[in-house]
Amino acid sequence: MFPVFRKEINGFFSSPVAYVIMAVFLTAVGLMVWVFPDTSLLEYGYADLGVFFSLAPYVMLFLVPAITMRSIAEEVRAGTIEWLLTKPLTRWQLVVAKFLANWLLVVLLLLPTLVYYYTIYQLGNPVGNVDSASVFGSYVGLVLLGGVFVAVGLFASSINENQVVAFVVGVFLCFLLYVGISSLASLAFWGTLAYPLTWLALDEQYQALGRGLIDSRNVLYLMSVITVFLFLTEWRMTALTR
């Protein structure tokens, strides 16, 4: 699995798309957190990263599918998927290796934002007057949410060999899981089903982790969603290689 993992990482950073995605993410969240008056922490007046953690998922649900869109679609288009599977590697191992590589890329994308925490830590009055537990929980939630988006993006990449189609499907599914379910649950006709339906929404799980208490139920749910989409991807690869 490690050669596939390394190949995925090298393939990402050998392309200018990698640096464009990283620049877009850091620029977008940086402008929203520090510059735009309506969302700027400097205008808000409190040492709190809530703005960043509320906006980052919406940026990620567009950028993560852009990272994963080529992972399987490109292998199918180029015909290298059959070559990979002639190696001593199962389809499941191939999917997991690609997932871990892309998930690591998302984590690397988030690492520079730790500067934001250091900044508000220093800006607090007194210095250090910041809810570190909430920040830690939100970062855990953001990393797990990134993992879900990666798993969804890989599944979208396995649906069609066209990378643009994979990107569009990935964005749609990520948006549906993160925002769509909770929006549907808010409709009056759901009645007593509204609460369990809301709990299934990714934004509810993510916000729960951001309260500063790492609940194993939230972590287990997000990991379960990741596993489901990885199994779906492995099933699609089985169909592609028949």
C-alpha cells in the first residue's frame, strides 16, 4: 500500500493544481477571517475562531473534491487501474491507500491555519484568554469532516472517468451530506423524524465536536460514513475492472 500512498502524494505535488488549491484555500479563509468586515475577527472583538470553523467546511466541500477528482478517474482513463491490480494489492487496499494519501493532503492544507490559533492566543486579553478545548475539538471535527469529504470524493471519482464530472458529483454529495440533510429536516412535514434526521447531518456532528467535548458517538458516526463511502468506492472499482 505504501507505494500507492507515495505515488498519490507525489502525483499531487508534481501538479500545479496542488499549489493552486492550497493557495485558494488559505487565501479564501484568510480573507474571510481577517479582512472582510462582516466576518473579520478583528472587527468581532473576541478571541474566538468560531468564524473560521463555521466557514472552513464550505470552502472544503468545494476544494476537497478538486483534490480527489483525479485519484481513480485518471487511473481508469489512462488504463493503469488494471496494472495496479496486477500487483499484490487488493481493491480494498488500493482504495484505503488512496484515501489515506488524500486525507493527509487535507491535513496538510489545514496545518498552516494553526497560525490563526496562535494569533488569537496572543491577541487575547489577557494573553491566552481563548477557549482552547473548543478550538481543539473543532480541529478534530474539521479533520474528520475532511476525511468524509475525501471518501465521498473518491467515490465520485470512481463513478466516471471524466474528472470534471467527478468534481461536480463530489461537490453535490458533500453539500447534500453537510447542508442538505439538516435543511430537509427543518421542513415542517418531517414531524418527529426531524430530530433523528438532523442528527444524521454532518454539520450537526461537526458542531457537536466544536463544543469542546470529544464525544465518541460523533467520532464513530463520522468514521462510519467514511467507511461506507470507501466500501462503495471498492464496489465501484470491482465493477470497473470486470
